[in-house]
Amino acid sequence: MTRVATTVAAVALLASLAAASRAAAQNEPGATTATDRVANETQAAWMFAWSPLRPIADQPRHLLRAAPLLDLLIAPAPRAGLLWNAGLAAGLPDDVADSRTEFRASGAADEGEYRRPLDPDGVAAQRLSGLGWRPLGSGGAAIGSARVSSETLDRASNADVLEPYGSSPLVATDTTNPAMRRTRAAIEGALGWRVLGFGVGLGAGVEAVDNDTRAPRVPRLGRATSPGASASASRTLFGGRVRLGAEARWLGGNETVTVIGQTGLTIANQLEGYADPDPRLVGNSPGYFRRADRDARAYTGVVGFTALGVAVDGWASRERTRLDYFGARQENPPTDHWAADGWDAGAAARWALPAHRLLVVAGVRRASLDGTAMRSDLTGFIVRARDHTLELSGQARWWSSDSTWGVGLVAQTAQEDRARRDYVAEAYSSITSWLPGASLEVARRILPATSVSVGAGLGRQYTSSQVPNPANMGPVYGALVAPELALYAANASARSVGVTLRQEARGASWFVRGAWESASPDAAAAGAAAAGAYAPRGTRSLWSLGGGVIMAVGPRR
Amino acid sequence: MTERLPLAALSVALGAALVASPARAQQGGATVTGIVRDAATHAPVPGALVLVEGATPAARAASDSAGVYRLTRVPPGPQTIRVQRIGYAPGRVTVVVPGAGVLARDLEVAVAPLRMQRVTVTADPVGRARGELGTASVIDRDAIVNQTASSVAGLLELVPGTPLAPPGLDGVQQTSLRSVPTSQDFTDPNPSASRLAAFGTPIILDGVPISNNANLQSLGPRGEFLLNTSAGGGVDLRRLPASTVERLEVVRGIPSARYGDLTQGVIVVDTRAGAVRPLATARFDARTGEANALGGWTLFGGRQVLSGNVDVARTRLAPGLREDAVTRVAFQVAHRATLGAAAHSAAGGSVDDTAATPPRLVLDTRLDAYSLRQDSPERPTVDPGRVSWTRDYGGRLSERARLRLFGRTQLTVNGALDRATQDAFSQVQAVRGALPFTDLLTEGRAIGHYIGGPYLAAVRLQGAPWLAYGRAESETPLARFGFDQTLRAGAELRREWNDGPGYQFDVEFPPQTTFNGVQGFDRPRRYDAVPPLAASAFYVDDRLVRPFGGTGLFGGGSLEMQAGLRADLLHRGGSFGGVRDAVLQPRLNVQLAPAPWVRLRGGWGRTAKLPSLADLYPAPQYFDVVNVNWYTPNPAERLAVLTTSRRDPTNPDLGFSVATKQEAGIELTPGWRDAVLAVTVYRDRTAGAIGIHPVPGFLPREHYQLSDSTLGTGVPPTIIEPASSVDTVPYLLQQPANNLALRNHGLEATLVLPELSRVRTRLEVQGAMTWSRLEQHDLDFGRSFTAFQVDERIPRAPYWDAVTRTGQRGIITYRVIHHQPELGLVVTATIQQNLRETHHDAGSTDSLAYAGYITRAGVLVPVPAEQRANPEYADLRREPRAGIFLQDVGPPNDWMMSLQVSKTIPLDGRLSFYAFNVLDRLGKFPTGLNQGRQYLPMRVGLELSMPLGRAAGKEGGA
């Protein structure tokens, strides 16, 4: 039996080296903006799988990052179930038997030359957050999270919108490059009950961002709100060995930007793919106005089972997002549209081997998106985008018999295929990226109530690409689009290190965590940049320092 | 609705009372008993104070060692029972008390109020202000902590009909109950009752009014600078932090006779005092940051209580656009000493309710201070030269002595001295053509100067308003004629003055740009030369309660009446000698409860509002007539001769604004899981309110020939006496007069549905529809008068009857409240539905609408309607009347939503997330003639409250 278990563990571990769980692929909700590297922490993503605010049919492009550390001293061991793996609030009564409350405060700074044109030069952020879950009465449980952050952006780039690198190619920019201040607040929660043998869950949340210029000469006033809600139901069979669930989720909201320009100097460029947009002169009254309304829906089915000590949950989501863009406050109907349909499917497995003090989690996820952009003055599409992502990852945790030592290993890889066809510019791009990475963390208890962990992570980007020749395109393409595509098309690497200190005191765990991470293109790309091509250069470094307190109470039942 | 309706309701109520069961009052009422428990441990809590809010006579008791309390002779009907103890958040439950017998009701208190089974997030829909029978919204501390607000104005959102606004210190925050704006034209002098000193909702802070009567921070009706001050309207509520408020009583109906200087209800603010656990709170959003701390401690064995509160807040008014900001610092120190009774109880809480047995003498001392600064710094690259700021600093020392006399009579004496320093500055880059100018401060002719081109026009106003206030009131419980009675009689004195340096500016660069050669430039004025305002009042008020006997569905009701008479006197000068004006104000409220679950109410009364100091003693107005205007390229050769006239617009007959108010209502409280339905209709009319009366007159203008008009001499010419010709220039003197009337009527309703216990969610709906009509009983000279003034070729100009402006607004507010006591979680989604909101001007604009004409000698000549079409009046029909909206103008119906989520956190803390306009709805676009609606942008933030320690004394002890 032990041999079987060991064999299975080995297989799972090997699989995990080429696998990715949905949780590992997702970051904390709200991690979709250009400043996500500083605005979000590396909290274990499975703890936020239930979030009603997680993106739908949107695959933002991020700068390369190293594989995350497991945070052995902070994050609890990954769990299985409809809640933690598939994000169904209906799984709360079954999956939450303990109580946990944690508060964090952190600061981070991100800067460097290795960036895209619409990324800010430098970002600094301070953030407070809280997360908690607990059982509720008999047959109920609740989970919730709140966070607020303040970000300052030096030379925030030409982007008027919070997320210039989402799937939608319709991005508002202007010719100014001001310093900005962003205030971000989010709250979300979910409740689950057991009713007549079924699990019933409701989730709701909202994230709001205020995005204003600092010391403005050309004021740029932006704000965004993203409400989300979910409803789910679940059923367990055969004593909990089989789990079935379904969820409907909605994500709405809007983003508004107003630029009050200097007449004759400020120009707004509404990017609509690869064609150079008509420049719009922005005056001081009424200025430049742009608003995007979002309506996104996802319908998910989940099947889970437990066999041979392995808990497996698989899901499939049908997703749809529609964005309507307005060019003036009184403008109705909207001028531009973005519509995307997609699938998100995957599975995650968790295998605990108490005898070996080993926990293995592995997963696979496949997401695809087919989107089209339309302009009201043209018939047909102006841009068609097709994104496909395959993610595989796994992680393993091991603790020594006296819990003095602990080791955490993460291995992951992803393949991203992104294709864009611009029917106006008659241009086409296709970029395929392989993103392998791994991390290792070692923790040790150095005093009866004090532990420390050290970890390091790596990430790589290998690409093959076909992009338009900048010489055949316009100046706006050359300034704002070509460097971005060149960055995606260049091989690069990322590395990170992190140190965590944890102290048990007064019935709680107090921790301090520091991390450093950097990314840079390979030498060949840097050489091309030196030769004047649109190739990336330099490095991008992220520092973060934070601390917090965790109060956890064991299972009540 | 007609004016007879409230009177009819009163008649019904009185008639019912006459035929009601003649049970003796002393036999009425029920006993309410139960156990006070800790919400978390369910252990009995001894030493807790339990009382019936607003009951007259007071019903209160302390829980014994087993936590058992027993309230006797509790009046029938819906009553709010409050329980409090040091170290716990106060608890409050609403019960429907039968006419007789015993009602068992356990109560609970909790360290974390969100963990109690029932939380309050809205105003009490059927509560009564203390000692008041008129319609009121009572907002207690437990509702206040669930309302994200920076000032008292934010708390008023819980009153039916009040629009939602984000928390912060944006703009001057004034209020006027039961009235809505009658114009959206902000240049209109009569837009809204809240911005007119003639109407008022007084703020009574800890028993003493806050007054804006001596606020002179305004340039008057001729001023061109828009200053960000509350002068000329109601009190700026930003000076009162919400964090310092323990209880807010908004008396929307007819207040008792003890309240004066009002036309639009009264707001009674009790600040936090007494022994309370120290607490710190901080709030942050993209615009506003606020922090406050408070605590209260018992001293000297419980015979004295000292408490303090400090609040600091800052709102950036237009982040990303300008650096404008408002900063407020406010603090309060409260001290209470009790003599002749047992030591301070462990109950804690408000100083009004700290003991089950009132002591012989209670001395309450309050020291309040605040600083409110608004800065709009210069933006050199965008708008060079434009700078403005206002800085208000104020303090108040008040003392209240409550002495228990023979029998059960209590004498209360209030005294307060309130002083503020107000400083306002505004500067703009003015550009104008060359104008002849004089700075003569006396009447006569003088050589003037020329000003022109770009220059910095600036004005600074420095005021120092004072209020000295005193009141003595006796309160005697009686039992006569089958009624339990509470008889109050009192007298009050108030004196208000301003000893500030006044408004100042460089007379070479006056803060006016529309000088037309007649209107003249204003001159600096000292405020300490303005006489004081002195007023006194006497009142008597009797509250009568008569419970009915009986049982069954319609048994056990009651009849309550409150009748009062008040006399307000406005004295001449600053002394309390001669009487300039006096108003007698009878007031009556009646409530008939044929059964405990239904109440019929009605009220009628008169109220009066004092004139403000600015209206009583307006600034003199200067008119500068240009006799010679010789402008040459060489400044040395220029000559300007002007004749200055000074007119005093003081109106010696100016007196009170007088309002007549009526209301009727019904309240149903079936006792089914806190369900409530309350509906009130009202009508009030304020007559003789103070507006501006244009008094026509004329000035002789002499024209002179010049001795030598040759250019290049290097010296100015001289005038040749005598004048070669003389003509006349008409003018209008802006004189305060009792010429405004405001009519309001409307409907208010509150519906509280029972909680859906399975999902622990309930719905509360409140709404109000209000119509306001502002009439000016005067003349309107229109915009053509300016051209008529300066052009002697125009022999006459038309005038019209003044426009009557109306406003209508309907707002329904839905609050969906989800409460999970086990989680200590409350989610409140507030949806505001804006119904009809229109503005309409009642006035004619056709060519025959004029009422007459004014001659160049300032004579008014009416023209009969049947002659206005005659050819000899063709010149009067040439100018169409402009600037009024004959059709309904207003934004379309729309809705918006705000959200608040509050959660307990470890260490007895509390974390709240709030989002105003959480969906960031812009508001509907214009349709047809309607204006668009523009909601304020979404604003989100977090608030964190943490107890800092334990209160001294018996904190949490059993």
C-alpha cells in the first residue's frame, strides 16, 4: 500500500511539474491592471477562487514574472472542494469547517526600463487587506475579503484607462504623461447554506478605483467600478465522495475617464488595433470623455470526486463579455463595442499523504477567447482577437516529522497563443509564448515560536512571433504598439527571492515578509534594442515589504 | 390636500378624546419587565439602565443583580426601550405596549453592537423627540455609527426626502426641513430656503442654539464675489462632526413652544458625553480622510464625569483637477458634576440618562471649539491670480444647571457664550476697460481716477460673530383633569453681535467689475459698527397624556396633547429695552391612539424667525455718478469727476418672518416583527419673510464743459462751473423688507417591512414628496434697467410683478439591510429613486406682461392691463422678459445606489466599507425640455474603529 501511495505521489509530483492548477493560474481578483504587480500580494490564489470579481472572458497580458513562492509560513495548505478549486460559494458549508482571519499591510515599489509603452515608469503602493472565513450556525459558512490600496504612479504613461493590456484592443490614450494617484478599494463576500441536502451559495462584491492626476497641468480624471455577483448550487453524493455543482456569475461595471486638455497641445488617440487612430484635439471644455460599460457573464459546471485519497475537481465555464464604449456623456447608443466569448476549463487534484508529511496539488487549465471589436461608423469587425492559454502547474509541500523543517516546491508552465487581425490596417500578429517557471522555498523553526523561510523563483519566456512591420504602419503604432509586441516577442527571464519571518504570540501568528523580483529580456533582445529596433531593454524590479497577523481556529466539527 | 385636513384630524382626535373611556390616568399604562443579557454570553447584566425614550413622565429603571428590570406605567402604543451600561453599546428595541397589564421583553447589550440580534441603521420611524409630540426623526447613536457621515448633514440623509451625498466636507452644508429649492439658477437671489436667512431650521446643540444671525461674511445683494460662506442662510453643518453626535432629533412637524427662531422645524443635537469607552476611528477615501477619538471617565467616586472628543477631517474638493481642500478640526470637552444624590451609575451613555434616580443638582459644562478652513490655492498656469480661502474658528462655553426643587419640579438654567472668528478672502484677475473711479467715503463731488486693464481684484471679510444666550425653564409633572401632565414654562434671552474688522479691500482696486457709472463701487465697512441684535422670549407648554382602559383589538389606547404658547420679542438696538417687533405663537399637537397599534396625529402652530443682523443693518450703498469722463492716452491729461451719493437701505419696520404650520398623520405599528407604516401630510406658509425690496429713486447728474480739451498739454483740463446741463439718473436701492412668502406642502411616508428571518434581511422604505412655492410680493425691473440708468435718451423702462418660483421634488429611499449577528456583519444597500423634480416660474413673459414703468425721476407709473397694448406704450413692449422658466424644468426620473458593509473585527473593532453611487451612475441624459441629471461620481472608502482601552470606573463589571 505504501508503495502504491509512493508511486502515485511520484506520478502526481511529476505531473505537477508540467501541470497548473486553476488556483495557481489565477491571481487575487483585481490583479488585472497595469499596476497589479504592486497592488496585489502573492496570497495563495485558491483562497480567492470564490471571488465574484475574478475576470470573465478576459486574458490580460502581463509582464513576465517568476513562479510564486508557496509562502509556507503564511498560507495554509491548499484545500480541495467545490469552493476552493472551482470557486462555488455553494461549497462553503462543506469546505469550511474552521475559522481564519488575517490582516495584512504592505508596501511595494516597481520600476525599471523593461516595460511596455502604456506601463507606468514607476509605481509605489501601500495596501491594507483583510480576509476571513468561518462556519455560520448549523449548515452555513461565510467568507469575505476587503482591501484598500493607494498607488502613486510616476509618469503614468499615455494610457487613460486602468488596464491598457486587457483583451480588448479599444484603449484610450492621450499625449500627456502625468503623475497619477490611484485609490483602490474592494470588498467581496460569499455565504453558503445547506438547504434540503443541497448547497446554496451567494456571492457579491465590488471593486472601485479612483484614478486622478497629481499636481496636474492637464487633468486626467478616471474612476472605475466593478460589481460582481454569483449564485451557485451544489450536491454531494456517496458520502461526499462525489460532488456536483453549478454557478452563474455576473460581472458588471464601468470605467470613466475625462481629460481636460490644453487647447492645441493635447491629443487623444483612441487605439483601435493596429491602425493609427484619427487624432482628437482635446480642449479644456468639455475635454475628452470616454466611458466603457461592461456586462460579463459566466456559467460554470463542476464535477468532483475523491478516490484513493485524491480529491479531484474539474470545471468548465462558458464565458461572455461585452464592452460598450461611449464618447460623450449624452451619447447613446455607444460608439464602439468589444464582444468576447470563451471557454475556461480545467481540473485540479489534491493528494495528502500524512504518513509522508507530503501534500501534492496539481492541475491543468485551458482557456480560450474569441473576441471582436466594432466601430459604429463601420460595418463588420475592425479587429478580431483569439487568445488561447494552456496552463499546467503543480506544487508539493513537505514537513519534517517534528515540523521543524518545511519545503515547498512549485513548478508550472503555460503556453499562450495570441492572434490579432486588424481589418482596417490589414495587419496580422500572432505570438506564441512558453512560460515555464519554478520556485523553491525552505522554512525552518528557529525558536519555539519563531520560524523563518527563504525562497527563490524563476520564470522564462520563450516566444515565436509574427508581427506587422513597423515601417508599414503609422507613427502611433510605432510609439504605442510596436514596442509592446516586441516585448512579447522577445525571450526573457524573471527571478525572485523572498524571506518570511513568523512569530507566534498572543494566540496569533504575526509575520513580516520581504520580496524582490526582477525581469529582463535576453541579451539578444537587448542587443537589438541597442541597435535601435523596437526591442525591449533594461530590467524591471519589484520590491515589497509587508506584515500582518493571522488568527486561525481549528475545525468546529 | 386642503388646509382643512389637519384641522379636521385635530377635531376627530379631540372628539374621540371626549368620548373616550374616562379611566384615571394613574391607572393607565403597562408594566414592561424582562432580563438584560449580554448578547455574546447571554449572561444577565446587572446595573444596566433601562428607560423608555421620550416618555413623559420619564419611565426608567435599573436592572438588579439577576439582570431583571421592571418599568412601570409605560404609556401604551409603540415605545422605544433603551438599555445602556458602561462598556457596552446601548441596545434599543421597539415594543408595542398594551394599555394595561405586563409585557415581558428581554433586552440585550453587546460590546460589539453588530453582534446584537437587532441593529439600527435608519432613523426611528415612529420615535419622538424628547418632550415633543410633533413628527420627528430620531437618529440615535446606533444608527449614527452605521451611517457614514462627516458632519450632521450626512446624518440627515436618514430623514425622509433628503438626497444622498458622499461623506465629506464638500461645499457649504445648510439645511431647511420640508422645503426644496425653487430654482436651479444659482445667480437667482431666492433659490432655496436653506440659503435664505429669512427661513430657518435652528440647530440646538446641547440645549443651546447655534446661530448664523450675526454672520456678516457676505458682500450683500450688490456683491459680485461669490464667497464660500454660509452668510445669509442657515448654519454651516460642517462645523458639527457626526462623530461627536450621540443623538439627533429632527423635529419636522410643529415643535413645542420651547423652540424659537425658526420656520422650518428644528434639529436637536446631543453630543457624546458621559463615561464611554475610549474609541478611535479613522476613515479614508480618495477625497476625504477623517480621524477622531473620544473617551469619557468617571471621577471622584462617580460624582463627576469628564469626557472629550476630537475630530480631524480633510476633504480634497477636486482631486486631479485642483488642490482645493477643506480642513476641519473640532474638539469638545464635557464635564458633569452631580450633587445631592447617589453617585453616577454604571449605566454610562448620554448625560441625560445616566441615573435611574435624578440627583438634586446636575451641572453640565461643555467647551466646544472648531476650525473650518477652505483653501483654493492659485493655479498659476491655468488660472493665474485666482485665489480664495475661508477660515472660520469658533468656540463655545455652555453651562446647564438642573436643579430638583420641591416636589417633582425641576428647574433648568442654560447659559452659553459663543464666539467665532471668520475670515474670507477672494481674489481674481480682473480685466476691464478704463473706468472713472472714486473712493470718496462721504457724499459730494470729487476728482476721481481711472482704473482699467488687468489687475488683481481682491476682497477680504473679517467677522467675529458673538452669541450670548440664556434660558431658564421649569418643568413640573402634574396629574389633573384625568391627565398626566408635564408643565413647562421658560424664558430666554439672546444677544448677537459682530465685532470683526469687517470687509476690506484696496479702494484703488475694488472687487467689482460691472460698474456702470451709477451703481457705484462698494466701500469698506467695519462690522463692529453694526448694532447688536437682542431678543427675548417667554413660553409655556403643557404635555398631557391620558391612557384608556380596555382590552381587545381597540383597547388600551391613549390621548396625548401638547399645547403651548410662545412670545418672541425683537428689541430695539442692542439692549432688552424697547420692543421693535413681537410675535405670539400658539402651538398644538394632538395624538390619539384608539389602540396601541394605531396613532392618529395632528398639529397646528405658528413659529417666527428673527431677522439676521445683515438684514437689520445692511451696508450703506454708494452711487457714483460720472460728471466728467475725459480719458486721454496720456494719463497726466485725464480727468474724471464723480459725484458720490450714499443711501442707507436700513428698514426700520423690518420684523419677524412668521410661519403657520399644519400637519396630520397616521402611524400603524402592528407589533409584527418591527413592521411600521407612518404617513404624514403637512402644509406650512411663511409670510413676511425677508427679501430685497428695490426702492426706486433718482440722482441729479451735472454735466460740465472743460476749460481746455487740447491733447498734448501734459496737464488735465479743468471744469467750467456752473454745470452746462443737468439730467437725472434713476437707481434702485436694495432694501431688506418683509416681502417674501414661502409655501410648502407635501407628504412623507415610512414603511418598515418585517425581517425575512431565514435570510436575515429586511426592507425599509421612506419617501417624501415636497412642493415649495416662493413668492416675492414686489416688483421686478428686469435686465433692461441697467441700460435705462445710464442712457438719458431712454425716458422710461418697464417693470413687472415679481416672479413666483416653485419647486417640486420626490425622493424614495429603499434600504435593504442584511444582518448576520454571528458574523457581526451588516450590509446596507441604499437605493435612492429620484422621482419628479421640477422647477417652474409663475410669471408672464408676453409683451403685455409689464405692470408699469419707471421714469427717470424714479417714479413708478402703473399701466392698466387694458391699456398696455396702446401705441404710446410700444417702447415698453420692446424688451422681452428674460431669465424665467415657464415650463417645468428639471431632470428626469432616475436612481442610484450606495452601499455600506460593516463588520466586527478582533479586539472589539469594527471595519466598514462604504461606496457612494457604487455603480457610478452618471444620471440620465437630457430629454426634451428636461435638464439632465448628474449624479456625483462614485466614492468609496474604508472606516476603522477600535476601542483604545477601558473606561475608568465600573467598565464591564457585573
